[in-house]
Amino acid sequence: MLASFTAEVLKLGKRPATWVLALVWLTVVLVFGYLFFYLISSVPTESLPEGQQAQQEALGEQLRRGLLPENLLENLFVNGIFGTGGSIALILGALTAGSEYGWGTLKTGLTQRPGRLAFLSGKVFALMVFLLLFVLLGLAAGAAGSYAVALLEDAAARWPPLEEFARALGMGLLILTTWASLGFALATLFRGTALAIGLGLAWSLAVESTLTLLPVESAVYETFRGLLLGENTASLASYFGSAPQGFGVPEPLVEPERAAVALAVYAVVFVVAAAFLFRRRDLG
Amino acid sequence: MSNAPVLETRGLTKRYGSVTAVDGLDLTVRRGEVYGFLGPNGAGKSTTLKMLLGLIRPTAGSARVLGREPGSPDGLKAVGALVESPAFYPYLSGRDNLRVMARYAGTPRSRVDEVLRTVELSGRAKDRFKRYSLGMKQRLGVAAALLKDPELLILDEPTNGLDPKGMSDMRRLLKRLGRGERTVLLSSHLLGEVEQICDRVGVIRRGRLIAEGTVAGLRERPGLLVRAEPLREAAELARRMAGVEEVEVADGLLRLATDPGRAAEVNRKLVSAGLDVSELRPAERSLEEVFLELTGEETV
């Protein structure tokens, strides 16, 4: 397994797509986590009617305060940045498993003798190493963004405690791993990347979002919603705080601890399903 | 050279729905030989090789490769393979591709440069695989197959798509690789290639092994070729000879279906009858003739 792991690390490390996705991830963190909100919060209020000026300025102040280092983890997790990171992880997972089919490289690799399960395990663990790197990059980019806001606002840079950083690292890795595992399983199922990425993104960005926002008040429906991957991602992220009111974001349905367990179970199920398929099927 | 089989299949069968790609194949490849696996396109050669490498599972029958189950890591330890077209990671260089394969194989990194030298690709090792010509890709495929210094080398159409120079280079390489104790199973539909390289040949058609033997043995057909004048009288006389089962006239020659050991007797009878005999030799067919005869109308 170690041999397969080191082979996969070499492949992922030298693959341009890995670093393009890393760049996209950094852009998401900095632009949608900081720049966008900072610009919105700094819009001049002179043109607004007098009654709304104070309200807008208070909102802007609240937004800017949310971007400061002390709120780093809340901003990254609660405002959905790591949720978006899940979509990027899904693409990376799909590419890791699915490209081998397109290039026909499975036969070249497997005839070198790693064994199918070791080959697949090596992929999964190498993928997790790169996802950990993505989490660290995300946290570092977020820290840089929040520090820049502190400098611009002339505010003190007070950082969350180290144990919270450690928790964020674990939670971020869990979120990205689960979504990457979905991409990995879909790519294994469909023997390629295109359909896996298309369906995975359609599910995460369109179907789950729509289901979450549907104004249905029913215990059965809420139970169903509580099983969704996106819902559990948001619920886990809510450990760091709750979403700002008034933006139409529904309250999380699941306790963060239960959401963590659910995500871990999903990740295991996706990987086991991929392993089951990969071990049994013809690869010619 | 030991005669022990390194590869054996018994009743090996692969069906895809109603299509039978390989049908009850019994194949034995012995240690140290270069075995040509010959058949028209779609005859089941690649499917057979993929079953031998554990890439696809047989529907029925069994196979042992170096005494182990096909595809088992222990068995593959001493097997090198190039199946169909060479497939590598396009964004990696030739050397990095081999480094990846060496890690999968558990072989030391130093082997990478050794096999690059063997296939004469050291000078282009830093280039990305996607920039390689077809000939270079094939050579990289052979290099990957050689990483483990394998006892058994399985090569599927290694000269496919190569220009004449590339084919000649590849044949030279394969001859070199087939020397000594190494066993080579070479699948091909190129008869010249097989004729020049292989010790023994198996011919597969519609998934079934329809002939097996040495190249010389397959080409040989009991008979004599005779050039005599006048030809018509020689043919009539030959038909009356005891032990001659059939006489054909073609290209100014008589082909007599008889034991080639009777050449002196045939010669004596023709000369005694006042005929001029200018040529008399055992009949031999080209491998292409044998192949076309065995595989019927199918294209090579």
C-alpha cells in the first residue's frame, strides 16, 4: 500500500490540475471569503435615504467585524467557504479516480503488481494528504485575508485559540474528504471524470441547495434533509457559530457532533463502494 | 533451457453477453521460449492476455501464470506486460512515468535509468509523454514492462502503428529480450514479426486455438516440389506413382502430396521415363499461407 501511496503522491503532486484546483480554492477563500464582503461593507451610504444610512453603516460594520482574525474560523466555515471547498474536493476526487480510465493507465499500473485494493487505498490516502494541504492553504489564505482586513481597519489581530485551529483542521479535512470521496466513488462508478463531476456538482450545487431552501414544514422532510451531505456539512460548520440572520439561510438541522459522524460514515461508504466496484470489475 | 510451463490455461473462456471472445483456450508456454500468439484482429488475443494478467476475469476455465493465479501480486512480481497501446500519464515525463511504475512494482529507482537505456530512450526521458512519437511510446511501454526484470514478458502488438524503421528497431529489441532464460509471449497479427522472432506459435481464431507448433513445423506440409519437362507428362506419371496422394500443378511446378523422404525415388522414376528434372525440394509454405489457410477468409 505504501508503494501505491508514494506513486499516487508523485502523480497528484506533478499533475497541473491539482494546482489549478488549489489556485481556485485560494481564490474562493480570498475573493468570496474576504474581498467580496469587504467591498460590500465599504459601499458609500451617502446616496441612500437618510433612514437607511445608519442601518447600512451598522450592517457594514458588522460585516467588517466578521472578517477580522478573531472571527476567522466562523467566516470560513459558517459562511459556506468550506462548503464550496467541498465542490472543489469533489472535482479532485473525481479526477484522481476517473482520469485513469480515460488515459487507460489502470492496466499499466495494475500489471506492475500493486494489487487492486492497495492501488485504490494508495489513491485514497494520497488524496487525503492533498486535501489536508488544501485545508491548510484555506486556513492560511483566510488568515492572510483577515489580517489584511485588520490592517485596513486598524484593528487588533486577535486569533482564535490553537485548539480551535486544530478542530478547524480536522473539520475541514472531514468536509473535503467526504465530498472528494463522493467524486471518487462517482468516477469509479462511471469509469471517467466528466459524468462524475457533472452529476456531483449538479447534486451539490443545484439539487441539495434547492431541497434545503424549499419552504416545506414537515418532520419527514426535515429528517430527509438531515441526511443530505450539504446539510451535514453546514451543520458541522455551525460549530463555529450560526449564519447571520436575514440572509435566508435556514438554521442547521443537525447537531455538529452528529453531522461529523454522518460525514465520516458517508466518506467510508463512498470509499468502500468504490473499492467494491474496483475489485470486482473487469479493467480491460 | 528448462521445459517447465510458465503459463498454462485450461478451458479459458470469456463471454460478453452472447459474444464469446475466448472459447475454451488451452495454452502452454514453456520457460525460455518466445511464443507467438497469432490471430486476426478480434480473434481474442488481447482478451486472453488481459485474463492472464488479472485485468479481466474469465467466465470459465483456469489459468496459472508462474504457478500463481493471474493478477495476484506475487505472480505479477516476475511478469512484465505491455497490453494493447502503451498508456501513461500524459503530463508526466517518460522518466517520471517509469518512476511511478517502479513505485507500484516496488523496484529500486535505479532500474528506471537502466530500462530507459535498454530501450534507447535516455535522451528523451525528460520529455512529457504526450510529446512522444508512437515509436517512443511503444518503447516506453516496453521499458515499463522490463522494470521488474521479469521472467515472463507479455507483449501485445508491440509494433502496432510503427513505421518500418520503428518496427525493425522493436524486432531487434525483442530478439535481444528473448535471449536466455526469459520467456516472451508475443501477441501479434504481423506474420513477418512472428516468423522472425518466435520459437513456437499458437494460432487463435474466434477465441479458439486452432494450431500450435514451431514456425518451421507449421510451414512444413508433407510434400515435394518438382520442376520437370515436359510438365504434363511428369504430372501424369506422378499421379500413377504409389504413395503420392495428390498432384497439383502451379507456377510451372508440381506439388506432390507425399513423404519428402521419397525424393530420390520420385527423381529416379521421372528420369527413367525420359523426363528432365531441374528442381526437386521439400514443399514448404509461408507462414502467411498457413495463417490464411487456418483462419479462412479473415483479414490479417
